[in-house]
Amino acid sequence: MDLRATHYGYAYQDLITGIALVDMVLGTAENITVDTKGFEGDRFDDLTIGYRAGRRVRVQIKHTSLDRELSKDSFSGDGRSLRLDLLFGALLFDQDQHPGTTYRVVVRDGDPDEDLACVLKPIDAADDPGDPLPGVITRRFKFDPTALQKTKPWKTRLTGLTDVQVRTACEYLTVDTSAPAATLDFSTPGPAERVLLRRVIEELGAGRTPNTNIRPEYAALALAH
């Protein structure tokens, strides 16, 4: 079985986590939990960040090396662990324990395909939560609760949830598309590596006085590891 795509996905997740860990070093983040389920059925176990300002964010990261649209199948099935009713259920359960938490599904895929675009809409500028992590530039979308409850297969998938629950899940979940690509090689960095390198140089001071003995590539790789 060819596991290269799976391993690449794990490495990409580590790279994005390294970008988040810069905030831990800076003291902006108070705690970060990586690749840990908080409960049975947790769908946001890749990255949980508690910021000193009181904000809590949970991030699920999905990589693809293909140049493709974000498909309806990503959320109507469970091949990517993003089936919408299960995703919403996990969000709502976590919200009961941690009110006010926001949730991000960060994908390398492009904008929603025609079928998904009927229910997954671009976020209005006034409601835009911004990029999921510093320097990780994405396009942001939210599910439309009214469209979900009127359109197949979504209305069938979500029959176990009340209108209030669906609207709450839609409010707190952001889908981030077109996340930066990665080469997984700091000697020939891609956009994602350049984000982490910029942070370790400009914010942590790697390679600069008094840290001229610390190569930025080494510091970035250490954070990803």
C-alpha cells in the first residue's frame, strides 16, 4: 500500500503546528495540544490552542497534493473524517465543555466545487475571522444553515440536529481553503515553509544578533519536529 500521501499529510500537519508553536515561544499562546482527541468522536484533534487573551481555537488540517476544488464528497462522506453531521456533533459536544471556542478546518484544496458551493459560502468581510494562524493565508468560508436544511443530502445528514444546533455549528466553524503549499524541504522552501522561516527570523530572532549561531532552518525544523 502506498502511504506516501498519508505521510506527507502528517508532515504537513507538523509544519502548520510548528507555525502555531511560535506563539507558545512568544508567550501569546498559553497551551497547545497536538494530535490528541479530547473525547470519543473528536473531529478537531490536530491542534488545540489556548491563547493568553482567553481565546481557544481548535484546528483540523487536511492536506492534498492535487490541484483540485474542495469537493462535496469531503463533507458528505467520511473519507477525510469530515462528514458534516459528525463534524457538527463533535463541535457541539466540545462547545458544551468550552463555550466560545472557534473551530477551523484548514485544507489545501481550492474553493468549493459547484455542488458544495450551494451550502458553503464565502465569509462576508465584516464577519471574517482572519487567517487561522499568523502568515497562513487562506480563503474563508462558512456553511449556510438555511441552505443546509433545505438541500439534499445535507438535510438528511443533519436530521438528528435541531435548527439551533445547526446554526450554532455554522456560526463557530470556519472552512479555510487554499492553505499554503509545502515542499517539506527547508533548503528549497515552499510557501508554508517560508511562513515558518519568517516567523522564526522576524519574531524569534533566529540568525540575528544575539542568535547568529542559530540557523533559521534549524529552528524551523526543530519546531516542526
